[in-house]
Amino acid sequence: MIADAFRRWKQGRRIARAEAEIATRAVVPRSHGLDAPLVVSLTSYAARFASLPLVLRSLTRQTVRPDRVILWLDKCDEQALPSEARGLGVEVLTCPDMRSYKKIVPTLAEAPGAYVVTADDDVYYGPDWLEGLARHAGQGVVCHRAHRVSLAPDGQPRSYGDWQRNISAPDRSALIFPTGVGGVLYAPGVFHPDVARVDLFQELAPSADDVWLYWMHRLAGSQPAKVGGRFRITEWPGSQAQNLRGQNLVGDGNDRAVRAMIGRYGFPG
């Protein structure tokens, strides 16, 4: 009980510091200098709307200026979006409900040829988060947080729980597995043509978009790059009642998706 109370206290301090940092953040954003538009894309739903304004402010007050920040909602959730989440320089667009895939699949059609950076709707992003990704955009697929796929003697992936988690040093290789919670930049043309096949990702990886996207860019020849040190996740209070990350790890969701993807495409490691 004491250990749990201490963890809650530490988490509370991190949250308070994050809120204060966003409230006082004063940046003069620079141009990203890329050869195509830079688009930040995310999705959300009503259960996360209480903390969503904090996330949006952290994404729009960056040291590098994105050309667009797009928030994708289904139509029912769009009507419930609070006023505090509007008027922040964010485009609110609607699309069919594809769960977490809403944060990227509609953007690939909305902004073809752009550098797309995905973000989650439940965590804190620091002021130079976007700059850290854009600086390395030439590497094609760039992330702040990644695992390293661990292989069995036969060259196939071990269980997801056996992968090297949240690696602490920069690296680039076919076995770098970007995790969306830290944000991922995808350069134009980096994906296999199947990336927007709703029928396939709903069948093979319905709740494991990180797995689907890894296969889609690896099949196209990517060498994903992890930049910076270990990425610490600061989750906003009340945002974790429904959390796919926990379900995919504890509930075998990622392992099932990996097996399904190998069955369809083989392993592109």
C-alpha cells in the first residue's frame, strides 16, 4: 500500500509539472524546413475529452510549427466536443469509427504527400517533441519511443512480452518497433499500398495499430529510427479507463496481431 501511494504521489507531481509547463509555455515556432507539409494527426473520443484540451495545447505550442494539426472524431463524438477543445488552431474533422486507426488512415487520404506525425490523446508532449522528430525526417520512420523486436532461433519474433521494451538509446534498424504513444513521424511514400485497407487491418490487427503500421512500412523497406533517450509516459488523469495499450500487452492483443500479420505477409524483419 505504501508503494502504491508513493507511485500515485509521484504521478501526481509529474502531472502538476506538466500542466504548469503547458500553461506557461512560450515558444516562437520555427519553420520545419521539410520538402513537404508537416501534419500532426490524432484521434479521440468522448471519454477522453476532459483532458483533451491539455493535449491539444501541448501539440500546437511546439518549437517547430506544423502546417496542420488534425483531430479526427466520429460524428457522434464531434457533437460532444467541449468548447475548451476548439479554437486552438486544430482542425476537427469527422470520419468513420476505426478506433485508433482514425489517427492516421484518414490523414493519409486527407494529406497525401505530407509528413504525418501521429500523437495519442492521453499523454503529455513537451515543447520540442515535434522538432525532435522533424529533425530526423529524412530517415523515413522516426519515433521517440520504441521496442526492439526479439527473435527466436528460427528468425521469427518472440512473444511481445519478451521484446526489449522502451529502449533507452537512439538506434535504427529493421527490428526497431515504434510505439505510437511517443509519437511517430512517417515520411511520404513510406507505406505498403495496403496501409489503408480497412478490411485487412480490422481482420488482422483490429486493436493493434502499432503492429499493423510496423508491417506496412517494413514491407516497403523502412529502417525505423528511434531518437533521443528513454521516453517517459505521463498520462492525464481519468484518460485510462479504456486503454488499448494495456489490453494489447496483458490481453495478448499484440501477439495475436503479430501471428495474423505473419500469416498474411510473413515477417519482414
